[in-house]
Amino acid sequence: MSWKNANRDAFSAFMCDETALDTLRSVVVDMGWAPEKCHRGGLRNAIQSLSITASPNILMVDLSESGDPLNDINALAEVCEPGTVVIAVGQVNDVRLYRDLIASGIQDYLLKPLNPGQIRDALVQAQTIFTAPKNHDAGTAKRHVSTAIVGTRGGVGASTLATSIAWLFSTDHKLPTALLDLDVHFGTGALTLDLEPGRGLTDAIDNPSRIDGLFIERAMIRANDNLAILSAEAPISAPLMTDGSAFVQLEEEFRHAFEMTVIDMPRNMLINFPHLLSDVNVVIVATELTLAGARDAIRLLSWLKTNAAHARPIIVANKIQVGANEISKSDFEASIERKINFMVPYDIKGASNAAKLGQTFVAANRSTKAGGVLRDVAQMIIGSVDEEGATNADNGADKRKASLLGKFDLKKMLATKPKAGAPA
Ligand SMILES: Nc1ncnc2c1ncn2[C@@H]1O[C@H](COP(=O)(O)OP(=O)(O)OP(=O)(O)O)[C@@H](O)[C@H]1O
Ligand SMILES: [Mg+2]
């Protein structure tokens, strides 16, 4: 076990090229550290050096010359003393690599070419983390449940469900909750709650390296004591320019700052950024009972099975009208080869009530049938994770039970799909 002792340098760096070294040295001097601690060399040199000297408090390493960065990072971890905050630098712009590096304990990943502002931000943050009490080292990681809501089709009520469920977590269950509305241009998360979306999400997308606890605190809009929202109303003339790293980073920060995350996840986001589901525990598949809804429920469930097998799918059929659905419940279930978990009635009075009051659907309709079903959905999300056992509790039996739900064979489905759309 090592302590923050006097033998340790505050900072050292191993960079592959002079340009990066020059940029770095100027910032290092500003931070009050010794510029000669910025060495020429990459990850390999860092490993060699740290195997014979004490590790610095903050270490910056250049991955540019590493053929297998993840493997080399693991080798670095073997010689690096615990407590060192490591910032990686590289020239590969890849969310997957970024994620893997973060998962292996790297604090941050900076993309070349480096600029002084970006380096300064990263170093200031690293310093904060180094000096902060290390409670997550002690195996006391807070439990966190992340739920994504995806609609099989447009307008099925995915956002209505997302805002309602987030509201319930934050009020009935008194759990600190973050609502992330990833419908960046047309999101209704803030609108539903009669709030201005602000610039938070837009800033996060433009500047992923800024995202930290403080940023979240400032950028999120408070809906109540326990509910904070991040959403945008990006101009229709501004296409979404992101590699998705901002969203991954936000999910990561929410994990530390909240107990529940609810993500309103438009279908196209899944396609473009499948990584967004890596840490999601529950996926609500919202649908109407239509032919197109059935086809896309099948496709989404199959996609989830391949790309997010760890997440528990829950099917919520919305806008149900007795005797007036395009496809019957049983035909729908036969075609998706699994049960619908919840049926939310069509309730136009309820929807209009919520719009008038500037409240979520569930808040405005507490005593209605639809409101009751939504409370059950929220309860199931909380319960489903209890069933599986918290990731850090080791005596929870049958941990993987819930994932059986994801194990249906979806191959033959299209063949067995009812011809409900055929004219009579
Ligand atoms: N159970 C319901 N009964 C009546 N109206 C509903 C119900 N659920 C949602 N609505 C209404 O349907 C409309 C679409 O809902 P919502 O915006 O939640 O759908 P969405 O799936 O998020 O749509 P988009 O594809 O645009 O993101 C809204 O006007 C909402 O008030
Ligand atoms: Mg929506």
C-alpha cells in the first residue's frame, strides 16, 4: 500500500513527439510543476521508468506509438502505484477505445493535436481527483440503475414514459435521478416539465472533455429536489456533430452523481452509438399495437440481444384502446415471441391534462388507470435490479435469472408474423 508520500513527484509525462512536449511543458510550468518531468518517449518508456522509480501523483502517457494500447495500459498498471491518476494521450478518435481505457482505470483520454486549454482542464481535474477522498477504491461503489427508453416507432409515447418514470423515481421513490434526453433536436423532456432546456447538453456535445461533476451540477436543469434534466432544442439547421463520447462521458458522471439514470433514447441513436447501451441495466421497449410496431419490436429485441445482452428488456404497449388496436395483444405477443409486460391505456384526457398543467403524464394523472400502470413500470425497474442483486453484493442468488428474458430465439419470428396488415 502506498500513501501520497513526499517521494512522489506531483507530475510526470511521457510524450512521443516534440510538438506535444512543447505544448505540455508550457502548461506544466503554469501549474507550478517541473518541466523536466515531461520526458520524450511513449507508454513503453513510462513502464520502464516506473518499474524503477516511485510513481507520480499524476501521470500523462502518450499511446501514439503503442500497437496495443489496452494491453500496454495493463502492463503500466502493474508497475504504477495505486492512487496515481493516469491521463492518456493519443491520435485515435474512437469511442470504443475511449471507453475501454476509462474502464481500465484511465482518468481521461486526450486527442492529439493537444491544445493548452484541454491539457489544463484535464490536469486540474486530475489534481482534484488525486486529492479527493478515495471512497470508490474501498469497494463502496454506489448502486446505480440506468434505464433507456426506446420507441419501436415514432410517437408511440417513449418520451411520455421516460419523463413519467424519471418523475416517479424522483418523487415516489425519492431517488436522485438524472433524465438524459438524447433527442437532441426534437426532445420534449424539458418541455413536458415546463422548463427551458438551456445549453447544457449542447455544451456537453461540443466539449466532451469539460464533462465532470461540476459541469453536471451547473448544466443540468432541476425539475424537483431529486430530478435533474439534461436536454436540448438544437437548431434544426445544426446537424448533430459528435462521435458519441460526450454521451458516454455523461452516463459515466451520472453513475457517480445519481442513483437512477433515465435515457430517452431515439432509435437512430442506438444505430449510431450502440456503445450508449453498454452500461444500461434496463431497456424499456415502448410500442403501440401495430404491424410496424411488431416488426420493429422484433428487430429491436434482436438487436438488444446481440448488442446489450446484459440489459433487461421490458415491453410496454402504450395507447391501448379496447377493441381498437391495429393488432391484438395475443397476435402481437405471438409475433414477438414474448409477453408484453405492461399495457398503458389510451387516455387523451390524461395527455391533455398533463399538457395543460406542464407536468409529466404520471404526475398529472395519479389516480387514473394509466398512471397506475406507469407506477408499476417504475416499480418493476427498481425491483428487477433488486432481483438480479446489486453488482457489488455477492450473496444475491440467481443473479442472471432476469437475463433469461433476453434468451428467446427470434429467428423464426418474421415467418410467424400475423398478416394483420392484409386487407380483409
Ligand atoms: N397513453 C396515452 N394516451 C394518450 N396520449 C398519449 C399516451 N401516451 C402518449 N401520448 C401522447 O402521444 C404523443 C406522443 O408521445 P411522445 O412524445 O411521448 O412519443 P415519442 O415516442 O417520444 O415520440 P417521438 O418519436 O416524437 O420521440 C404526445 O402528445 C403524448 O401526450
Ligand atoms: Mg420522444
